[in-house]
Amino acid sequence: MQDILKRLGIKALNAGVCSDADRWIPGAGAELASINPATNEVIATVTQASVADYDRAVAAAQAGFEQWRLLPAPKRGDVIRDLGNALREYKEPLGELVTLENGKIREEGLGEVQEMIDICDFAVGLSRQLYGLTMHSERPGHRMYEQWHPLGPIGIITAFNFPLAVWSWNAAIAAVCGDTMIWKPSPMTPLTAIAVQHICNRVMAQHGVEGVFNLVIGANDVVGERLLNDERLPLISFTGSIGVGKHVARTVAGRLGRCILELGGNNGIIVSADADLDLATRAIVFGAVGTAGQRCTTRRLIAQRSIVDELCARLARAYQSVPIGDPMAEGVLMGPLVSESAVEAMMAAVERARADGGEVLTGGRRLPDIGANFVEPTIIRMPAQSPLVCEETFAPILYIMDYETLDEAIALHNAVPQGLSSAIFTRDLTRSEAFLGHAGSDCGIANVNIGTSGAEIGGAFGGEKETGGGRESGSDAWKAYMRRQTNTINFSGELPLAQGIEFDV
Ligand code: NAD
């Protein structure tokens, strides 16, 4: 562990605020310990920001913006290219630090860093494609077009379960768009954020730029609230739970700021009677057990009545063979939950499911012999989609329900408040097209014959309803980080008015 920390510049006690190129401020707020969820041991400690520390960092982001926005976008892309290259260099220790601090298995920790690298590559290309449209004016001798300008310093608030990838989806795109940023990471994963800031500092120094990437680690009620209410930040990109997301939306809307909201998911998979059950089983297990169920993952399985027993049996067998243990160890596929309170929330959900008539097919228990916060991945066959199933419990619980007709399955699928990702397993084109059609899945992501998690950065990521409606990475998500300006240029020597209005003076 010490070797990983050393390579990433993490000390026993770390400053929690960084602004300008490499100005670390030992925050005047309370100290925060970063805990390894597999052992409950302290990895290292961070001094959190006070409001004054936060204000200094935002001032640096503002000053940085004045310069950064004037750099041509392809030159900003050069900086992001080097950030991607630096991340390639640090992929191993950074991925391992994710595992230490968050508990996801090493393979997934490394995958997160790869996602950062991928989005940097994507953003470099994007830096030459921030296209605006031209329109035909109704007035002779006039030219109309729209262009996209940098928006300002923006706020990025991230969740514990993707401590790196979510920041990078925002940061790489925002940076090529000409924005500077303040990052407030989850208090559960401050060290990964500090490690990334060290890497950003190195890249900024290489290019002689300052104040593009800034970090503020601080308490929700001190720094978090200040950030939401900060009129200097025209955009807050928030990833987290629905409850906090609603508060973020209300607060930022109250000052007419903009939000990108990436909130809770409660993803469902429909398995049709004609599906390839082998394929479906593998995808469901990865979706529901991966990241110990602590991701926007598969929580609901809606299986056609004639195959549900067979599918349950296959899944139960697969679940019982999942190697659970030290997330750093080779071959382990499931690590711990992030904290004792996450374990308690899972156990409470299992009890509630039983009370609702659910039958636990496998799992449902703690695994204290392995270490701290370990649990069994759990499958529960439910008689109906009860209110519990409509909530997101951030744990490896898969609820299984059955259906008779596809209309019934789609109705059940859509009858939850969240709308992130969804999938159908079928070999029948009419069924898959019905699922993808206007009356099909109501989610931001809808897949056929692949699971609901593990999206690629090339596609816009986000969801509908209580998932918040935001989109990050991929496609045209960049527009959220810029302001659009419509320009009309008159080269006619006359002054014709739009809509043919006559106004002679
Ligand atoms: P959380 O809502 O507890 O915290 C998210 C972030 O919000 C943290 O950085 C936290 O410190 C901050 N925060 C909390 N209160 C705040 C306040 N008053 N002001 C400002 N910031 C505040 O979520 P979590 O437990 O870290 O993450 C899990 C949740 O995130 C799940 O619901 C999951 O579905 C969701 N999530 C969604 C996506 C997505 O893309 N849709 C991705 C990852 C996680």
C-alpha cells in the first residue's frame, strides 16, 4: 500500500485544497480520514477546506478561466492529450488506489482509469469539433450563425462509487470547451482525487497554464452548500443519490444556474422466453454483482414465466461461484461494500423483501470472516414489484419478477421512478424493436442482448425521470459546458426588419 501512495504523492496527512498550478492549501476545516472498506483501517488523512479556503480556490478557477477561455480549443486539446498520457503512465497505482479506497476489485479500478484515458482521447478529437450551425436569414444581405463560447468556472460534485471516471467525463470535456473547474469529491474517496490533482498539476505546469483543475475537499454542509449557492459557478455537474440531487436541483435553480444531474438508477432487464439464457446469465451476473452492486447496475430482473425457474437456477449457481474477498487479489470478483452503513441498508432491504413475500434464493448474509463490510450477493424472487423494489438500494441485491406478455413486462419495467439504463434479452426482432420504440423502455440507455452496466464513453450517458435527465460524455453532451450565442451580421447597407415589420423613422 505504501508504494502505491508514494507513487501518487499521497502522504499520511494531506492538504485537501489545491488551486492555481500547484498551490496546496492545508484546509482549516475538520480532518477527514480515508478508510479502506475491506479492513476499516485508515489509509491516510486529509485536512478539509473551510469556506475561506473554498473561496480562494474558486477565485483561482475564475482567474484561470480568464486565460484558459482565450486559448484556442485545439490547444486546450493538447493539454488534455497530455493529461491522458500522464494517466496512462499512472494507470496501475491510480487504479489500485481506487481499489484501496473504494473497495471495487483491482480490475474495475484499472478499468476506471482506462475510462479516464478514453474520455481524454475523445475530448482531444472534440476540441476540433465544437461545431455551430449556420442558418439562412429571411433578410437579404444578412448572415446568421451560432457559436459556442466557454461557460465559466464550473463545479463538479462526484459520488464515491466512481471516484475517478465521473470527474473525467466532466473535466476532460469541460476543459476543451474552455471551462475551468472546482472538484468536490466524495468524502469517502478523497485520496484518489488528491492523486489526480497531482497529475493535473504536473500537466498544467508542462503547458504553463494555471487554475484549470482545482480541488476542494470539504464537508457537505460547509463547502458543498457554498458551492451549490455560488453564483460564480454557472454550472454544477452533480453525480449522486436522488435525495441529494433534488436538493442540488432546487438550490441551483434558485439562483438560475444550470445543472447536469446523474442520479440514482434502478435498472431492469427483461428476459424473453426466446432469449439465449447463457448470454443473459453472464450479463446479469456482471451487472448485478459487479462493483459489489454499488453502481448504476442491474437490480430488477423481469423474466418470462416459462423460463423464470430455469433462469433463477442458473443465476443462483453462478452467484454461489463468485469469488469474494480482498479486492486487490487476483481472481476475486467481489469486494466489500463501502461502509458499515451500506451493509446495514442492505440487510434492512433483505428483511423488508422477506416481509413483502420475497424468497431469498441465494445470499442475504454478512461475511464477517472475510473482513469488514463483506456480504453475499443476493437474489430475491419477489411476488410483485413492491415499493421496496422501486427504490434504489445501493447493494448487490437482484429482485426477480415474472411476466406473461411483453406489454406487461415493459409496463413493469417502466413503473419505477428512476430511468437510467435498461436491457432486453431476446432473439426476436419484433420484441427488441418494441423495447427500443416510443412505447418501450423509458430510460436514457436501452440495450439489446447486453447488460445494463459498463457503458462506453462514446455514447451519451444519463437517464430520465428521477435519474435527473443529465447526459455526460459521448455525442453532443459538450453543449452543456458551453453557452450558445446566435449572431446576425448585416452586410446589405439596408435595415430590413424580421417578420416584414415596417418601422420608418
Ligand atoms: P451521495 O448523494 O451521498 O453523495 C454524492 C456527492 O454529493 C458526494 O460528493 C457528497 O459529498 C455530495 N453532497 C452530499 N450532500 C451535499 C450537499 N448538501 N451539498 C453539496 N454536495 C453534497 O451519493 P453517494 O452515496 O456518494 O453515491 C451513490 C449514489 O450516486 C447512488 O444513488 C448512485 O446511483 C448515484 N450515482 C449515479 C450515477 C449516474 O451516472 N447516474 C453514477 C454514479 C453514482
